[in-house]
Amino acid sequence: MNNPVIWFEIYVDDMPRARAFYERMLGITLESLNKPDSLDDLEMWAFPMQMDRVGAGGTLAKMAGMRSGGGGTLVYFACEDCAVEAQRAVEAGGTLFRAKMPIGEYGHIALVHDTEGNLIGLHSMQ
């Protein structure tokens, strides 16, 4: 059986600002996704993903009626060393919520708020 989480969407209010934050923090380039014709007000930018690899794909999303900010779901991004990405998050306009901390045999995590007020997790084994 595969891992049960297969997709995520991080809702944002300011797409250019959010894109710049995530691209800088993670050192990646987001790609525009085509949207269904029935959702004229939807804008989505995908994180790099490959359908044949382990892990969930996802996007930044902007849509009328969907606000950014805290909401009870926490998305974790894989990192080589989560302290590096946490520092980049701060440099890109985010704020540090919890610095890198050990989580036993499961590695380390750091928690940051993005520029839209969403709390996100960063995970690394070192």
C-alpha cells in the first residue's frame, strides 16, 4: 500500500509573494498548472513532482473564498538540513516558529510561517 497522502494545496492571498517565498526557501521553481474551465478564479503553481516517485505532489493555490493562514493542517517539506531552509524562510520574508529540533529516530524538524501566515514544517534526517 502507498502512503495515504497524495496531494496538498497551500492557499495564499498574494501569489507572486508566496511563489517568491517558496522558490527561495526551497531553491526550486514552481510551475503553472492548467485549471479546469469551471474554476475561472483558481490559480495554481505546482511544486516539482514526478508521478513515479514516493511523496505527495501539491501546489500553491489562490481561489475566491479560500483564505490563507492557520487552519489545523501542517505540510512538511523534505530537506537535506532543515536549519538551512528555515534560515532561507526568514530571509525570504517568513518567520521562524520553532528552530531545528530533534524528533528522535525520525530526524529533525523546524517550523516556519510563510509570507501568507501559513505554518509549514521542514524535515530532515540530519
